[in-house]
Amino acid sequence: METLSSLRNKKVMLISHFNENLQWAQKYPFKKVVFSKGKKITKLTAKKLNAQIIKSMNFGGNQYDLVRYICENYNKLPDFIITLQGNPFDHCSQKKLDKIINNNQYTSIESYFTKELPCEKERPIINKIKDSFTKVNIDGEYGEINNSWFIKSVNRGVYEKLGFLTCRIEKTDDFLNSIFSDYRRLNVLKFSPGSQYIIEKNQILKYSLNFWNKLKQFIPKAPINGGVEAHILERSLNTIFSGVYNERKIIKLTGNEKNFVDKGYFKKHLKGQLLKTTITLYSKFAFYANRILFRNIRY
């Protein structure tokens, strides 16, 4: 019978780090691989963490770090991968993480419906009302209505930062249909926000190295934290790890493997939204200008 200690040695904890304090990770007795994209981690800190530090360019989000690790270690994967953000407690409470960290089975690392997350407690009421139209409680785990609501808003931020878009995909369903030969539309997507999981090796090896390389190539090498592509992959990982569907023999993910999408694509799909935003901003400006100019007039 394997001891808990021997099982721990078969786990690797992946941490995507920017400038977060990683002291929280010292208590967990697993080998760690830290993808560091910001503040330099000292040798002393690395030793305390029992961590291999991989200095990385700041792009792609932790979704990219996960598929990169899989691609680079496909033939020598540990039995379990624990993938976490530099501050995992935005999505999972310390209490929940401590409870599940030694699980030896596939596990989502999140606690959105336990009412333990400070960020959820502090969330404005209007945002909570909006969330009620998209979030779904699936036996205590996080799910979301599959309507790709996030794509336009993320694209707008990408365009404002880069001046062009990086992704032609307009629906999560289109992405899943591009990588699976037998995908059937899901009305609700269950996933772990922030892509934090305990993943079993066999769940990864269900798919070829080419499959994982295509996912790696899908995420743009631009300073946009993964852009729409990372958000799509975030919502797809649980479906991928479920092993229900079979990969396509030929996977074509448009728009990202070599070149960015040109400006014309943005104008075609978001011109109306920009016009609406401009009108809204102008209306707000006019309203407050009127209040300033005529503040002494009584009605």
C-alpha cells in the first residue's frame, strides 16, 4: 500500500506567478514548478518552496502555463498536476484548499458557492444581479450558462490595448467543435474559475501531444493575459478533462497560430458596440456638464 508521502511525491504543483507573495505555498509538501512572469524569485525563496522557477514572458495567463507544461513533459508527466494561480484564494478559500489538496482524483479547486470568498462578499449588488443570469450552481460546483457572454467585452479590452484583435472565434461552442469530432452543444459549462484543478495524468494522455500543442498555439503571445483565447480555454478545460469527447484528427483553430486578426475584423463585429459606448459616454458627459453649468439654477 502506498503511503501518503509517496503519493505526494507523484504530484506536481504548478503555480503561475506575477508579483504575488508565495509564502502560502510553503506548507504544501509537493514538488512545485513556478512560472514566474514578474518580480524575481530569490534562490532562498525557491528553496523554501521546494520549487523549480521558470522565468517566463508575461503573456497567456495560467491556462498557457498549464498546456505549456503538458507539452514539455508529455512523456514524463507526474500522476497528478495541481494547477494554481499565484494567489489561489481569489477563487478558492484557504479552508477549502486545505481540505481537498491531498485528493488523489480529479478535483475543481474553487469555492464560489460556499460564501467564503472575500471578493464575492464585497461584490457590488448590481454585479451579483448580473451574475444570477449566468452563474449556475451544479451540486455546489461552479457552472455558467453557455452563451459566450464574455467574448465581446474581452475583445473590446484587447482592441483598446493592442489596436487589433487576436481571435476570430465568436462562441465557445465553435472552439469545442473545432477540437472535438463528436462535440454536442452543452447548455451549461461546468468549470473552475481561474483554471485551478487537480488533474490526473490519464486525463491528459487521453489526447495526443498534437492536441495539446494546438491549444498552446491557440493562446496569443501578446501582453493581454491570454485574451479571449484564455477565457475560452478556461471554460473548456473541464469539458476536455471529462474525456467524453474525441479529438479531431485535424484541428484548425483560426486566427492565432501565425498572425493576429486585422483591424477590419474588429470594425465589422464591434463597430456598433463602440458607437453605443461612445453615445453613452457623450450622454454622461453632457449630463454632468449641464449640472456644472446650471448648478445655481432652480427648477
